[in-house]
Amino acid sequence: MPNINTLVDSYNLASVEIEIALAAFDARRIEGELVMRSSRTEEEFVGIGMDKPMNLQGGEIVVSDSEKLLAVYPHRDTENTKVTETTKDILLMICGVPGITNETLLMTGNVALDYLTRFCGGTAHI
């Protein structure tokens, strides 16, 4: 597993351990509420590390705020809201799918929050 930074590595460890996808966004770069929806044809997405936007086909499951795309669910986050060494507040998203119980999702969140606060400090708000 590649090392990104302590915060990303902490929730990635929880994700691998519990086998549930997690995503984190720099909360200070999110506008309004998050929405999970289908992408529109030709909607542009700039993933972490991408040099230029890619045009989505339409119908991909995406997460957006009131202004921009944040992720192609559940595997690709955007460059704009990525967690960096300067990130102070995150929004952690636990990616549930049919067949995964709420209990498992809550356990995943608890493990991730334990690792995040243990290795990064700070306070968790659920």
C-alpha cells in the first residue's frame, strides 16, 4: 500500500482491515451539502494526480457538492478536495453498498476514527 500522508494512510489502513471503501475530503473546500448522483454526459472530472480533466460518459455514480464533483464513487477522488499535509478538517465518507450492514459501516467508521485520532490527533465529530 503506498504511503500518502499520515491522515490518508490511517483511514486507508482501516479500509483495508475492514474491507470497506473509505474516502476523505478536505472539509474546508466543500461547498454546501454532498449529493450522490449519476454523472451527466461529458461532465468533467479531475482526479488526484490527473493532468487534465476527463469527460465522464454519463451514468457513473459520483459525489458532488453544490459546485463541483468530489469523487467517482467509490474509487477516485478529485484533486480539488484531496487531503494534504495542510488539511485541518476532513469529511470522512464510508462507502456502503447493498449487502453491507449498517453495523459493519458503523464499525468501519469507529475503526477509522480510532486510527485517525490516534495517529493524527484532533477530535472526531460524528
